[in-house]
Amino acid sequence: MSVSWWDADDEDDDLFDEGDIRVRPNPKANRPRTKIRPAHDDAVIGRILGVDRGRYRVLIDEDLASEHEITAARARELRRTPIVTGDRAKIVGDTSGSEGTLGRIVGIEDRSSLLRRSADDTDNVERVIVANADQMLIVVAAADPPPRPRLVDRYLVAALDAGIRPLLVVTKTDLADPSEFLEHFEGIDELRVFRSAQDAWPVEEIGAALEGHSTVFVGHSGVGKSTLVNALVPDARRATGHVNQVTGRGRHTSSSTVSLRYRSATGSGWVIDTPGVRSFGLGHVDPDNILRAFPDLAEAAESCPRGCTHLPDAPDCALDEADVSPARLASLRGLLETFAGRDDY
């Protein structure tokens, strides 16, 4: 027979009754957080115009009489989702745009295109530059700084890989004749080329090509990209700089990517100005898409044996005997050699 020290007739039961004690709930451990998110059926769609220190400029009711800008922040569930200029975002909260108000970005609409670059060709970590652009305007200078054909080749690879139509503007043609430089791209029939000089900017011609499109402007520092943007969008007030006479390099003046509305008597479009760069890594690009940026060489490569790498040591490569530009061939093979060292090539 077991013996207990507890007396069933103990009259002090009420002394130890803790039923009336209120326990503060622990939001981190007391109840698991649901994974069900609200549908946000009342969200409005806005265009991301730019970002500054975690605050997004968003255009609401685009092309309507009620069009206006607001400031918004991203929702916590999107903290790992890149939100970039050109995105079409779902906005909830206060979307009036009144001073001191803040909307909340709760989703991103499907993108039609995504322009990216990496630190270098062997780095698979990509940096998203702009979303939903359908054109890329590549700005180069005929001199001061001198044009870099291989950098332009990289822009073309990135544009075609993203499904974006490329355009080319050569500035400062009053300082040098760009004909020799442009010979490098003679085999690209679909590449439209504009020429400009100090006192002869083809604003109307370029503007006509921008109407109805979302065009991202890219270029080396110091080539006159920001000056061109200011000529197309007078109220843009993008900072301009100069080229260092010792190093021959331009100074970065545009520090952020921003969307600007281009307007004319016949239509409108979007100009997306990006900071000038001195390199453009293609680590994110599928190597099979590189040849697409060299259509003149791609035609000759159709005669290559199956599985040809088109590298200098590739046996029976048809490019070795083809009547193609030696400079273009060297540029293509330079890119292919870089990608040949990647693990996923």
C-alpha cells in the first residue's frame, strides 16, 4: 500500500490556485505564424520610377487624369525579392501621394524582360538593373573617351539575351570620325545607329525611336549619356561631368537608375537612365546566346561541325575560313574563351 504525504482534506487548496493568473502571450513562440498571406485584391498597380534608401517612387494611374506619384516601401515578405526601376508593383495602403504618406509594395507583376549584369564573367551572382524595358540605347563617344567595341559587344549580348532591341548612339562625332569604329558592327543589320555632335544632337530622330517604348540608356562614363538624357527630357536635370585628361576616364555622375517620361507632340515613352559603367559582366548569360549578338558570324558558324566550340583551337571551325571581320571574330572568341572556364559551360 502506497503512502502519500498529500492530505486530500487539505484546506489550503485555494492558496495555490493559479487559474486567475494572466500569462502574457509570446508572439514568437506561443502561436505559429501563418503562411497564408492576404490576397490584396484592393491593390493598385504602379510603375517603379526609382529607389532611394529603401523608399520607392511609384507612378499610380499611369496615363490617366488621376496620374500621380507616391512613396512606398516594400513589404516584409518581399525582402528577398529584387524590386527595380521599371517594375510593375502592387501597392496597398495610402496611395494618395499626400505629404507624409507611405504606400506598401506587396507584389510584383510578371516581367516582360529583365536586364542584368554581374561583377565579372565568372560570377554567377547577378545584379538586376531594370525590368520591362524593350529597348536598349547604347551610348558611346567617338573620342574623349575613345570607343570600346568589345564593351559594346557585351551590351549587345546582354540585350539580346534579355530579349531587348538594341540601338546605338555615337556622340562627339565633331571630335573624331566614328566610321572605323562602326565597321565593327556592319554585320548587324537590325542595329540602328544615330550620330551626334556637340551642337547637333539628333533629339527628334532619337525621340521618335523612343515613342511607345521603355528604353534603358547604358554607356561608359563620360560619353555624354546624361547630356543626351537632359536634351530629351529637359526637366530631368541629370548631373553631367567631364573626362579626366590624364586617365581618359569619365567620372560617374548618375548614381542611380531612374525612369523619366519622354514627351513630344506625337507621343511619349520612357527613358531609363543608368549609372555609367566601365565593365559589364556576363556571368548570368547562357553561353549559347553569345553567338546571337554576332549574327554575321552566326551565319558562317552554321557550316561548323556539330558541337563546335568556335574557339581558336576548335578543329574544322568554319569561322577560320569565313570572310568575316577579324576584330569581330576576336571579340567573339574572347567572350567564348572566358565562358569556357566556367563550371556550367
